Amino acid sequence: MITKLWHLKGVFFLIVLFVGFAACVKEKDPTAQRNQIKDSLNEIAKAISNKDLNGLNKYYAQPTPAGQGPNALLAAVAAKGDSTFSMHGRKFSIDGKKASVRFAFTEDPTDTDFSYLYLENDGNWKITGFEIK
């Protein structure tokens, strides 16, 4: 009887170990992450085009990075001279809870002046920095 209990305990331990391992290696669906980023980027682009500082601030990580805040982003985009903002040729690079988005200001396929938005996921994708070229 004790031997059977010992075997049941061993089997139960292996099942718990397997379930714990499966929970640890479970990854987020990359398509779902890309769709979340796309949704956030569409809202960010809309806020930049409308020069909506409050709307843009919702998509910023808090505390706002020094010199990389919403005012600086709006100023950098305004310096490009475009009246409406859109991200052409967006490319995503996702690394767990961080992502970078490369984009161009023009539709021209030969445009190699790429700008970047750096995002972090804290429940929603938020801007942590940018490089506007």
C-alpha cells in the first residue's frame, strides 16, 4: 500500500512539474502582439496628425523619458514639415515586452531615411523613445 502511494506521489509530482514547465514556456502569439502594436501605432499616428498632446501622452510610458516626451515627438515631426503624419513601410521588431518600429515619412521605396519608435508593453504598448530622421 505504501509503495502504491509512493508511486502516486511520484506521478503527481511529475504532472505538476510538467504543467509548471508548460506555463513557463508559453509564449504570446506574435500575430496578436503585432496587431496590438498596429492598433497602438494607428492611435499614435492619429494623435500626432491632430497634434493632440493629451491623446499622445496616453501612449507614453510613465515617467516620460527625458527629452523623449510627447512635446519633443510633436516638435520633431513638425520639423519634417509634413502636415499629416503617417508611417510608410512600417517594420516591427518585437523582443518580448519591447518592440521597435522602423518607418519612413514618404511612400517612396528608395527613401532610406528611417525613423524609429521604441515601445514597451506594460499592459498596452507605450512609447519609451524615438529617433526621427
